Amino acid sequence: MGILTCGLVLYLLSFVLQVALFRTRLPKNQILTILILYPTVLLFFLVARFSGLFESTPLFNLSLVESIYLSAVFMAVLPNYVVLYGLIEAESPSSLMVLLLEASAEKGLARTAFNDLLTNDLFLWHRVTALEKGGYVLRKGDRYFITPKGIIYMRFWLVPRYLMGRTTYGG
């Protein structure tokens, strides 16, 4: 339980630092910044742990084997976060589709709006079809409307954008 708690606390701390850093000054290479920031937080934790800083705190007082295991799991999860971070960046086609659908609200989104946004038809319509089959969007004629289920789903993916203050296209 200590490894799980430490891992969650370290990821939460890393994410809070990332949000603070990105709101203060958005780095040119965001992925590289994440790949430096998160392992640095882990490294500082391990140095603090082995220097005896956490001896009085049983929650963070991990053995050497537990610390190695925590490091391995932490670093194994990091690439997954980096891949999912693409949804936050404006260049992500999925992110642009979600933002467009969210902005359309009750008026719906015309089929041509997707074509104006993305040029790769195979990629685009595969994603739109998946959203439709999942019940996240509803197609009426040539317009797409976001469903209540879709609003919840899309809010989940947009929360990191909002936390970082990135609420506009290209922002």
C-alpha cells in the first residue's frame, strides 16, 4: 500500500508542479519538460528518502526493494502519460475534435466542420464513427450533436487542458 500511495503522491506532486510551471511559462518543448520534471521529482524523493528525511513518516519510509519497485513502476507509467498528454496539445486531432464538439453544444456540428478541421478522412471518420457508436455523439442528418454521456466523457479529457489554462484552439 505504501508503494501505491507514494506513487500517487509523486505523480500528483509532479502534475501540480507541471501545471504551475506551464501556467507561469509554457515551455517550447512540453514533452521534453515532462520527461525531465517527473523523473526529477522521483529522484528528489529517493534522495530525501535515503538521506533519512522520511524516517519519522511511515507512509514514505520505503525499503530499498520497495524504492526500486516504485521507481520502476513510476518510470513505466511515465510514457503512458506522455502519450496521453498529446490530447492536451492543440496539434492533437482528437483534442481538436473534442474541443469542436464541446463548443458546438446544442446547435450541433456540421459534417463539413470536421473536414475543414482535419484533412485525413480515414483517420477522421474512424474517430467520429467510434464516438457515434459509443453514444458520445448523435448524428441527425448531416449534423453531429454531443450527448450527455459525451459531455461527461469529453470533460474528463479536457480537465487537464482547463487546469493548465489552455481553453482555446492552438492554446
